[in-house]
Amino acid sequence: MAASALEEVNDTPTDVACHPYGWLTDRMVRAHVSGSAATNHATPHIDYDPLGAWET
């Protein structure tokens, strides 16, 4: 799983992680522009089936 740190247009730090095939699996939007620790980060996770379709 590859991970990257990005900065959104509004300066919000965002971390993303990808499946080996390049599919987005995790995205963490930080609650504070400073990137400091918080319990209310937005952290959606996406699972995929073996064919690459989203699983619900």
C-alpha cells in the first residue's frame, strides 16, 4: 500500500493510501489545517473485490 501526503487547495493536509493496482483505499482529511493530531479526522476506507469493483 503506497501512501502520500497532499495539501488541498484550501491548505487542508490530506493523506491517501492506494492498493498495489493504484486504486484509492484510504483518504484522511485532517481536522486542523496545521495537520496536528485530532480525533475528528475524516477517514473513509474503500474495499474492492478481486475484480476491482467497490464493495459495500
